[in-house]
Amino acid sequence: MYTPAQFARFIGQQAKLELNLPLDGRRRFQGPILAVEGDAVVIEQDGVAVKIASGNMHKAKLVAEFAPPAKPGKTPKKAKSDK
């Protein structure tokens, strides 16, 4: 399992967390990591900051964020070599 120090390295990144015990009636959270406070991680879920104790985390992983594909257009031509 990740430590709070490891979460601190990825503040601003999207994370998925699954908890051992429900918090506010839910066990799964996904959102950007906002902060690390002691042994708890604060993530944003539905526009609200949620503080989750690291001891209550069952699974945690970062969500891959991909850049949008490049717009179609002309491809650059290769330069001819002088021989």
C-alpha cells in the first residue's frame, strides 16, 4: 500500500481509492489528490474535499491521463540528403 509521502509526490494527479470501511456511505473514490495531512490523503470527489486515513485504504492507484490525439493535417516531409 502507498504511504502518505508517496501520495504527496503526486498531488494534482487523479487517483482511484478503494476503502476497507465505508466513508460517507461509499467505499470507492476517484479524483485529484489535493493534499496530504499527517497520515491522511485529501482528494476531491464530486467537488468536495474528502479526507481519507491511509489505514482505511484497501487499494490505491493513479489514473492514467492521456493527451488528446494530434489533429490530422499535413505531415512534415523528410529532407532529402545531399549525395
